[in-house]
Amino acid sequence: MSTPLLLGVYQPGSTVLHRLPVWVKVLSLGALSLTIVLVRDVRAAVGFLALALVLAAIGKVALRTLARSTRGILVIAVIASALQWWAAGPDKAAETLLDLISLALLALTVTATTLVNAILDSLIRGIGPLRRVGVDPERVALTIGLAIQAIPGTVALALETRDAARARGLGSHPRAYLTPFVIRVVARAHETGDALAARGIGDD
Amino acid sequence: MSIVFEGAGLTVDTPDGSRVVLAPTTLELAEHRIAVVGANGSGKSTLARMINGLVAPSAGRVLVDGFDPARDGREVRRRVGFCFTDPAAQLVMPTCAEDIELSLRRTVKDAHLRRQRALQVLERHGLVDHADASVHTLSGGQKQLLALAGVLAVEPSVVIADEPTTLLDLANTRRIGDLLLGLEQQLVLVTHDLDLAARCDRGIVVADARVVYDGPAAAAVDHYVASVPA
């Protein structure tokens, strides 16, 4: 069985990126991501990728983690850029490929240098004033934390389901894969809900 | 801790009519270690889940230290920890330390102190070397140990464990079993591991949605074994 990607896994360290306040990292990630999406130029895309690699190096993100975590994104990026080549030519294809990899690297660098609990605490502080209009900051932050964690968990379920379909000789049959996968994801969501309720999370 | 079932039962509506999941049950659970055994689908997990309000009875009520889980869920869950069969569903944070910290969020508001407490919990359970490891990289036994550590981190008075060793190999079954039976807390252990069940102080056998035997654990195991066709 394949190993799930390790998105959202913190790598301890004391680099500048580890020490930066969470809100600075999250806002910078948002601003950089927006810039990458809005600036439509292949030379700029090369620059963004170089910047993402430099930031990953500053954060001392392990090369093995980088390679493993970007593998899945790379497949999607290659497919997307192939479509762009067909629709808009090689420049657009290269730009799409580089931009997608840059976005993945930047997100990975933030999650590798920031504890999810630190992101949650920062979010709770940031949206704290919204309590006055009925927003529960703890609950919003937990939902975002769960969303981050759900990605590798769901990938693991997908890989298990694919392996099970292959073992039954049904590897190429979409229904043999998709139907049990959807059922397992829904069942896992119910189990996780029960587990959160049992731990009293959301009670306060 | 007193756990009282006052005619608590569950009946659900199905397309084929109503189905009794657990017949009205009256019990008082006061012993230190209580095993619940029975066939798959017999109603033993429903009985266990009623104790912390994961399942609400459709008749009667359950009282935990005087609190009704259906009405006072928050008070009950502060006292009752629940360990599930599949730890993958219970571990909801990316790394081991963060998952323990999630349990502690209710009681420890300071982030630095919470981290320290989480590391102490991991140290206690021999998992501190995995503090910043992804929960997905742990073995099945380590995952269950981490899930249990997350439950114990908030120091509940009662631990409910629903088939906690079903997915584990022999060595991890023994490790988790010994840990559970050695707890200071009251333990309600739903299990198919009859050796583990026999080591408890009291045994309850559930069959066809009702309690059919309630007595010393070893005798309960004998009763259950005798009831299974060869």
C-alpha cells in the first residue's frame, strides 16, 4: 500500500520561519498565493518557484517531505498544464505547472514550520471579536484544523480502497473504487464526529 | 463513580418496522473493572455508548454520577473518557503531540503549558519520541496507545473502551489490555478478548439486545462461551 502524503505535518526547528508569528505566515501565504494566481507571466512563474524553494530552504523543510508531498500535486499540475498546452500553448502550460508547484511548496512550508494548534490559537484570537455576532471562534478554528488533517486521512482511505479494488481484480472499474470510497469517507466522518463528541470537543 | 441504567433501552424505526437495539436495561455499575462481552450486533456497544451520551436511550435513562448524558452531556463527558475500536477515527490532529493538545484545550488555556503537558502525557506512555511525528506513520498499536493517552490526558473518572484491542496484534493486545486493567479509573471494557474480560471484576453478557448474564467476570466468560454453538 502507498503511504499517504504528509501535508500538515510539523517539522520541529528554530529557523526564522519557525519563529515568525503565525498570522504573518498565514497572511503572507494568502498574499503570495493571490499574487501567483493573478500575475500571468511565465518569467514571473519561474521567479515564484525560486522564491518558494528559497523559503522552503530557509525553513529547512526536509527534501524527502518536499518530494513526497509534491508528488501528488505534480500529477495534477502535469495534467492541468497538458490541458493548457492544448488550449493556450506552451507558455501557458509552463506557467500553470510552475504556479501550481509554487503554491503547493509555499503551503507545505507554512504547515511544516507551524504547529496546527498554533494556527488554531492564532485564528481563535483573530476572529475572537466575532463572538459578538454569534460566531464561535473555537469551533471555526477546529473546523479548519480538521480540514487540514482530513486531507491525508482521506488520501489514506482512497489508497486503501484502491488496493482493495485491485485485490478483487476490479482495479479498472470506477464503481468498484468510487462507491466504497465515498461510503468510507462518510462513515469516517461519522466516526470522527463521535470521537470529537466523546472527547467533549465543542462542549464549551 | 456510580453509573446507573434505569430501564434504559433503544428501539429504532426501520423500513421493516421497529427494531430493538437494546431492551430496557436496569443495572448499577460500581465495580472497578467491568467487562461487557457478546456477539457482534448484540447491543454491547450501544450499552457502552449510552454511558457518555453518544447514543441516547429511547426509553428509560442513564445516570452518571447523578448526571443524565442525554441532558448534561458536558458534565458527563468531563467524567467519562471513551476509547474507540479504530484509533484512526479518534486521532484528528496531524501530529501526536497536537492530538494530545487537542484533548487538553478544554482544561489548559495557555498554549505553552498545554504543549508541556502533552509532552508529559506522551512521555508517560512511551510515545515522546513520536511527539512531532505524523499520526499516520504510527503502527496500529502505537495509534491505539496514542488514542488512549488522549483520553487519559484529561483524567476522566471512568474510561469506556469499545473493543480497543480488536485491530491489534498479540503483543499490542497485551500492552493495551494491561494498561487498561491497570488504570486507577473505573473501566467499562467492551471486548471480544475473553482472556482480558476474565481478568475484570464483573462480567456482563449481552445477547439479542438484552443482558443475559451479570456476575463474576470469569463466570460471565464461561456463560458466553457455553452459549456459542460449537
